[in-house]
Amino acid sequence: MTTSPQATLSNGLVRGTEEAGVVRYLGIPYAQAPFGENRFRAPQPVPAWEGVREATQFGPTPPQVPYAGAIGELLGSVRIDGDDILTANVWAPADASGAPVLLWIHGGALERGTAALPLYDGTVFAAAGLVFVSINYRLGSEGFSVLDGAPRNLGLRDAAAALEWVHREVQAFGGDPAQITAMGESAGGAIVAGLLARDTSRELIGRAIIESGPLRAQTARKAGRVTAQIAKRLGVRADREAFAALTPDQLLDARTAQSAGSSPLGGAPGFQFAIDAESLPRSPHEVLGEIDTPLVIGSNTDEYRLWFPPEALAAIGGMKLQAARLLSRIPRRAVTAYRSAFPDASTGEIFGQLVTDMMLRAPLSRVAAARPDTTYVYEFAWPSPVRDLRAAHALELGFVFDRLDDAEAERLAGPDAPRRLAAEMNAAWVGFATAGDPGWPAYGPDRRTRVFDADSATVTQRRTAGMDLLPE
């Protein structure tokens, strides 16, 4: 039976739904709509409202263009029109009181994604005793442009405002504001890292989970390359006035044209965090090694195979590998070490593994080595039978959410993925958010790593394959 519970927030009352002992509130604004006079401004507080606000549907999705090509056939998209895009969604046990809180931040290369994807339903976590919160934030040019006269890292500022909202309001849903675990995948993992790098945000986070998240922020000049190219294509200045005069669709069209033919591992520059005195004074990859916030962090064995279908890998030859090596300042002996570690790999696979390790695995390993007693490292290794994806980027999400029947999870993992592994990973994430124990030991001097597979195991001295030779 479905009922209509209410919660009292600082701004007013909200009405949600309840089913099978789980209450759900959707589309609650944590900041004003970032359009009109609020466009390219820091997130603004929400005024109080009269009466009871219905919280039974997801809020509008941030402006974005769905994935195209082979990736678009694997990764889904949801579009909900409207301006009120800075919203939060809550799932909680109906009788929650002082429950741990899990704040989920979606990925999508900082320019795609939404909390409204069915895969991100928080019911399983709420049924396990957590208050689960998911959020939307500004994406692409709206959230990560580097513009004269506009604050930087607006999407990260949105996430910080959402974290503050959770800390302030979560007791209304039975959550404990002193027990917030921030969790994100890919760009969402980068945002979690960015929140941890901010002193004012970090003090609100009890624990953190980073799945396949890049950890490095760039100088404003480097992070602003994508903005500069979009401005040039549109024939405008890279400043707030000029960009605010353009519609979101005009910016999206320009970005689509500018990025045509690119991938996460090469081509046109993508959106990144900018080092900024006000919003992000230091790169997360530096800060994470110095703090002691308990952290689960990891990656997938074959991340790059989502970005490169088999035919693209087959087209990468020695010249492309050599060019990537020189561009990324990778020593020749590192390439030799990778070839020794992967003797049956093609040149394209060596290329993909090298650059993936530079983006993800090497930085997370350095963070773990710097704080081995409070870091829990995992590697998701189960190989999908779909399109030779193996353990590709984003594959673990269906397992973490224990939603292998979801259409998106099934597109990535196929219909016969091991449900026992999904139950195991979900329980590990719940255990960490609840009590700080994911079920395996901290990294320690032996570099202990939990390898999630059909037969999971905790191993020591996990493969480095020349990672120690990669530049920082």
C-alpha cells in the first residue's frame, strides 16, 4: 500500500510517498533555478514556500546532449524539461531515526547524467537502514566554464550547496547529519574528491566512496581551454555577459561540434575542475593524501573498454601509442613494463591501459599509499560478456546498487550477471556507510586490495605494471 508522508524542512513542508516501509521524496530544490539572473552565479538559497510542496516526481534535468554512437547504445539518458534543476531526492526507512546518510553524486564526464536514471534508485540502500540522497548539479558549459566575471567550478559549488542542504535538513527524514558518506562514480567521484579538498565541505563528510573518479584539477588556463574553444566557435568573448546571452542549446550545439570525434582519452579538451582560490584552492589529488577521512576508492580493471569499442582499439597502432607516450611524458621503460605485464595485449589495449592508469589507477594508488590505514582499495574485475567490454568503466554500478534487472545495468552486464556479486558489493558499501567497515582490511603496507569478481578475494601487492614509472 502507498501512503503520503510529509516532512518539515527549513523552507516548508514536502509530501512524498511511502511503499513497503520506504519513504521517497523527489525533486526537492536545494538551490534556486540557475537561470535568468542566477545564470553563471553561485547557487542561491531557496525561499520559503507556502503550504505543502509535492515531492513525488524528479526535478528537471540539467541541459545536456545524450551520449552518441556505441557509448549511447550502452549508457541511457533521461530528459525532464524545466529550469529548477538543482534538486535532491531522498529515500529513507519509514521509521528512520539517527540513520547513517549516503549522498550519491552521478557521473557523466561533468557534462552528462542525472539522478533521475532508474539505475540510481535508492530503495535498496533505504531498505538496508540508510537515508539515501541523490542530487543534480550544473553540467557542461553551465557548470564548468571558465569565464571572466563568473565564479568558477559552479557544478562543484552546487554539490557543496547540496551537501550543506543534506547536513541541514536530513534529520527531517530520520538521518544523522554527523554520519554523511559522500559517494560518486566517474565525474561524480571527482566531485566527491573536490568536496573533500574543500575545508568547509570536508568537515560535513564522515566518510567517502570514490568509484573510478579522476582526482586532478587543472590550472584555470588548462581547464578553460574547452570554454575558449566554444567561445571562438560562437564568435563571442569568454565572459559571463556573452555566455549568459546565449541559450543553453546554443552552448550545447557548440560543444557537440567542438568535441566531435573525441573520446575521454584524446581529442578535444573536456570539462575539468579549475584551481581557484575561492572554490578549490588545491587539486584533490594533493589534498586526499593529507587528510584522514575514511575512504573507499577503486577502479575497474578495463575502464577504457567503454570508451573504445574493439574496432577502435584495433585501429590504434605504434604511432598512436608513441604520440600518446610523448604527449603524456610517459617513459619508454613504462611502456616496456606494460607490454611485459600484458604479453597478449594489442597495441590498442596497451594504449588504453596506460592512459587509464594515468587518469585513475595510479593517482588512487598514490593516495592510498600516502594514507594506508584509513583507505580501502578495491578493483572491480568481473568481465562482462557484452561487446568484449570486460570490466569496463561504469560496469560496477548495477552491482553497487544491486539492480542487475535495471535496463541500463543489463545493457552493460548482460542478463546473467552474478547476483551474488551484486549483493556482496552492495553490502560492502552499506557496511562502510554504516560503520566504516566495507568487509576487507585497509590498504596498509601490503597494498591490500579487494578484487570483486565471480569469486572475490582480498589480495596483497596487486599488479602495478609500471604504474610507479608513470608521471604524477
